[in-house]
Amino acid sequence: MDRESSPHWEYKVIEPPSELTKRESSNPERRLNELAADGWRLVETVSYDGGGTKFLIFERSLED
């Protein structure tokens, strides 16, 4: 596949929202649905060594 016909992507990285204690994530369902409505797709999570999610990585196709 040549470069002109291959898909082009853009990426977004967010931190999961935290509760007031900053020790536990709050439910990100509403934010995830907003991102999905804008064409973003969750592709990866990055976790701390001791557990817990540090980043959520999204991608979406760039329209010409």
C-alpha cells in the first residue's frame, strides 16, 4: 500500500478522571461516550507499575 492510500491517524491522550481523594478513578463513561461520538476509539491504556491506569490513548482517522 502506498503512502497516499494508507490511512492517516490522529491521537489523543487523557488521564482518567479522579475522585476527590485522587486515589481512585471516577467512572469515565460519560467522557468516553463523548469521545466516541467525536470519532475517537480507545486503543491502549498505560498503567502505573504498582497498578492503576495512568493514561488512556485514543485514535481516529483523519478525513481528507
